[in-house]
Amino acid sequence: MIAMDVMSSGVVAYFVLMASRTGLLVPITTESSTKTYADPVPQAIILTAIVIGFSIQALMLVCIMKLAKDHPTLEYTEIENMQKR
């Protein structure tokens, strides 16, 4: 679970690093001049990736808690033997 969280955070950090450029302005302005604006679509996609990563992490924690409650052991062979019975 920790590896999945680190991987998700790494991917988000990579996209943030690739998207960070100087000289871009926020697209919410009232001026009518032609300037370089930041595209809001990648920002929305990264925000969505953060939310999905958080929900997957919560789901994995629930699965781990259920598994730990039903089978209080770290031996996978014992868990498999319990399932066969």
C-alpha cells in the first residue's frame, strides 16, 4: 500500500515538474491583451488524479483492515489453507 501511495505521489510530482514554467499567467483576468496563459485542463487532471489516489488508498486500507481482522497472520500459506476449508 505504501508503494502504491509513493508511486502515485511520484507521478503527480513528475507532471507538476513538467508543467511548471515561468511566465504563465492565471487564465482568469479582465484584461484583453494577448499574453501566455496556463492551460487549466492539465491542472484539473492532476487534481482528479490526487483525489482518485486518495480514494484508492482509503479502499486499500479498508481491505487491509478486513484481512487483518479475519486472518491475524502474516503467513500467506496459512491464509490460503484457511480459504480452502
